[in-house]
Amino acid sequence: MLNNLERIKIEKPVDKIIEQLRSLIISGDLKPGDKLPPERKLAERMGVGRLQVRDAIRKLEFYGIVKTLPQSGTIVAGLGISALEGLITDVLKIEQSDFKSLVETRVILEKQSAYFAALRRTDEDIVEMSNALEAYQANINSGMNAVEEDLLFHLKIAEASKNSVLKSLMMIITPDIVNSFISLEVCDDRNIEKPLDEHRRILQCIINQDAEAAADAMQEHLQDVLDYSNQVDLTKSKK
Amino acid sequence: MLNNLERIKIEKPVDKIIEQLRSLIISGDLKPGDKLPPERKLAERMGVGRLQVRDAIRKLEFYGIVKTLPQSGTIVAGLGISALEGLITDVLKIEQSDFKSLVETRVILEKQSAYFAALRRTDEDIVEMSNALEAYQANINSGMNAVEEDLLFHLKIAEASKNSVLKSLMMIITPDIVNSFISLEVCDDRNIEKPLDEHRRILQCIINQDAEAAADAMQEHLQDVLDYSNQVDLTKSKK
DNA sequence: GACCAGCATTTGGTTAACCAAAATAAAGGT
DNA sequence: ACCTTTATTTTGGTTAACCAAATGCTGGTC
């Protein structure tokens, strides 16, 4: 309904600064490893406040593009110029991920997560996953919204996979998943029993340490969403 | 050599603030959707400067946990409390990812990336990937370090996969990969021809639109690193 | 009584001044 | 001539004051 309003182009000032930093680096004389101009100089040259430059550097540092040493300076990290060129532009666009890519990637991560969880789960992991599943079931039975508990169950699987990066990436895309689901109104109240059964089946495969079956069960569980995302993509392409 | 020095526990103040915010949210009365205390109150209550609270909120906002509206307040985003509990703790630890998880996850992403690239690549993508491969080859032939060009080739494959999220995630973990490689000195100068051949083979599979073969070629290409990461993991567990 | 204009307060955003650590330059001693 | 030591400048980090927009309140008007 308010999707039309979302298109207000908010060119946040920090993004413009990042863009200028990008051209500064690409234009040449900033090899990886040597330090870029101090914050004051950058602020002055770009005609903006120093705090905004600071924020831009923070964001770049968060992505590992630069490394700032206190009271010493900010250096560009090991990643090279050629890679940076494509990198920074997409850092800016990382939020506007399209729904299809989002779901597609989620399926990949979840499948592997279930696969590794089946191989590596401990007894404690089983308890955690079972508890999450029960909370999910309880909310469904009382007719409440169970989106949180649904995600919590998937998160517990990721924990059982013993792969911290896999779990972190899943958590990174999870908020986008939720937002997309809400805005697209996918979470309608039909099919309240089916996902519950699928969750139970996934858990059973993990308990049995059958990795292939767990991955398949997860694939099937997410297949509906995947199909839906393809439909959405088709309808959106008409716009 | 300086790995011993890396263990200096730097409990950055902003992380402590995030931790306190977490307990604030979990402790109860902050339902998702309503706004948390203003920055000044938080700074006063925690006994820290306001700018640090500000940075913590920025970081949380970046992860989509909260949403800050200018001149109005900061609200916690849609994601629920139960999910947040596990989420924020790992946001703090997202940087210290262990090498094995890093490589393992990279293999997953790269395999799928090659798979989709084979299915969806355009003629323009082929040109881009070929150029990256040539640049890689040129640097190798002249005896220079080709890490950047190596990654650039993989990045072009991700672009050809037409999955923006997949590409973004790969770019998120790439800096960590590079840092780990450097600190562990994996990139020794032996085997300079083998990866080049593997790159060519991967590209050929993608051009042929043979998705399975492309994924297998990528798997084989990264198998050495994967094996090495398992060794490292074993040696590190002795420490 | 409902509604709206206008004022005061709240709140995130911004600026400028200041601080301490680090790097650099300079001086002095060997 | 070289190294050590010290003083100065540079640099990121921090604090406090200020700004503009947004919210809530108040009083008046219809």
C-alpha cells in the first residue's frame, strides 16, 4: 500500500562521502596499506562536517575496507583497488536486495545449515532445538503470530551446525527476510499445520544424523516460499 | 609471529553498550515497535558519553535491529525479542570468525555462485570474467602477487549469478578471508599454475552453461584450501 | 465539545573546542 | 656520525553546547 512512498530517494550524505572516498581510492594514489588523508583534511576538502566523514569511515571499516588505528591514522586494508571498485558501490545497495535473491540465498544457507547440523549436533543442541520447536508449536496452537519462534528454530539449527560464519550470514539476511515477508503479506494464516510438521521432520533428520535427508527436508520446507518468490519476480517484472 | 599479541582482549566500549542495550530489551518492557529511551537518557544511565550510545545504535541499525527516525526517536524493528536474544550476542563476535567456518562457508557460497552463473550468465558476463582471468594470468606471469585479481575473478562469477544477496554475502566474508590468508601465510608462491588452470576450467563450464560441472570445478578449486583449514583447525585445538 | 493555531519541550543531528596518544622533528650527549 | 631523549605537531577520540525538526501541550475559537 505504501510501497509507492518508499521510492523517495534519500541520498544520505554519508553515502555521498563514501562515493567520494571511492573515487579518491580508485583515482590512483591510494595503494592498499598506506594511510588516507586525516579526517580533518577530508572534511575540509569535501566541504562537510568531520563527524560525517567519521561515520563514513566507520561504515567502511565495518566492511573491512579500511582499518583505523587510534591516534595514528586510517589505512586501506589489504583488499585491492580492483576489487574495491565493484565492492563499495554494492555496499551502498546492499539493503535494496531483491526478494528473489534473498529467498534463493536463504535456501542455500538453510540447506547447508541443516546438513552440518545433522553431522555435528550435540545432545545439548537437540534440547535447544526441541525447546524452540515447542515454543513455536505453542504459539501456533494459541493462534498467535509465530514468526519469531519460527526464525528462532532455524537459528538454533544454525547454531548446531557449528559454523559461526554460516550463522552470522543467516542472521544478516534474516531481518530483510522478515521485512519482505511483512510487506508482501506472505505470512497469511493458511497452512498453519504444514510448516510445523516440516519442522518436526527436519529436527528428526538432524537427530538421526542423516545429513542428506535433513538438507532435503529443509529444501522441501522452503520450496513453497521459493516458488512464491519466483511468482513475485514475474509480476514485478511487469511493472 | 604476532598472533600472540592478537589476544589482547579489547572490550570496546561500544560493545559493552550494545550488551547493555540487549539486557534492556530482553529484561522486558521494550516490545518491538515502540521506541527506546532517548540517547541522552541512555548515556546518562550507562555513565558513558552520548556519542558512544550513538555509535552503538548505528551498529544496531545497520543490522536492522533498530530503526532511528530523525528528530523523533529510535524504535526496535520488527524482529522479536526471542530472536534478538541470540542475535545481538553474535553480532559482537561476528569479526572473530574462526578460519574453518570462514572457508567452509566460502565454499558453499562460491559453489552456488558458479552454479547460478552457469545458468544465467550473459555474453557480457563472459567478457567480464574473461577480462578478470586475463588480468589474473598477467600478474601471475610477471611474478606479481595476484590475490586481488584472483578475488576479482570470483567476484565476476558472483555478478554473473544474478543473485545480489549471494554476491553481497561473498563480499562480506571476503575481507576476512584475505586477512586470514595473510596472517596464516597460506599464499605461498608454490602452485602458481594450478589455480590458473582451475579458473580456466570453471570459466569454460560457465560458458557451456553446465551448472553441475561448474559447481564441481569450483569445489575442486577450493578443496585444497578446505583441506588446509581442517589442518589448521586441528593444530589450533592443541594450543 | 471539537478542533486547530501557536508555543514549549523533546529528540536526533551537527558543530566546534578540547584531550590524549602517537608520530615526527629537533636537540643533546656519546 | 649515530643514537637517545625531549619537545612539538599531528591525529583520532571525546565532550559540551547548539540547531532544527518533530512531538505534545495549551488555550482559544467556532
